[in-house]
Amino acid sequence: MEVPGSSKKMIATQEEMVEARVPIPYRDHKCRQREFYLPWKCEDERHVYEKCEYELVMERMLAMQKIREKEGKSKQGIPIGATTAGMS
């Protein structure tokens, strides 16, 4: 399943996770259950998850920056406070 505007592949949708009644804090932490919630056991998985989240945020920020630059270029053509010829 593809996520529009993202390079990451979506494994399950929000609706599927809600239907499966997966609690929000545990949706990305199978390791926690397997290791009986010992915090030092799942550091690698947590790091990978946090890196993935960071990359998704950076992708969204870059996309928004491109949109703002595009809008800024289109607005540059209209000067603010322009006067018309012959009117004073």
C-alpha cells in the first residue's frame, strides 16, 4: 500500500489498526510485548521507528517548503500598493 507523497510503504491503515483494536501506544512496539516491557531490550527497534518518523516529518517539511516557494513565486508578480496610470 502506497502513501501519497511518501517514500515509505504503509503496512496497515489507521482503520485496520482501529478494527484490530491495537492501542495507539503499542502499534509500533511488538518487541515490547515479546520482551516483557524491559526498556533496554528494544532500543534498536525504537531507534529504527524514531528514525522512520523523523524521515517522514522531514519529507513533509520539504514538500511544504516547495509549496510555499511555488506560492511565493506566483505572488511576486503582483506588487503591493501598485498605482494605476493616470490616477493620482
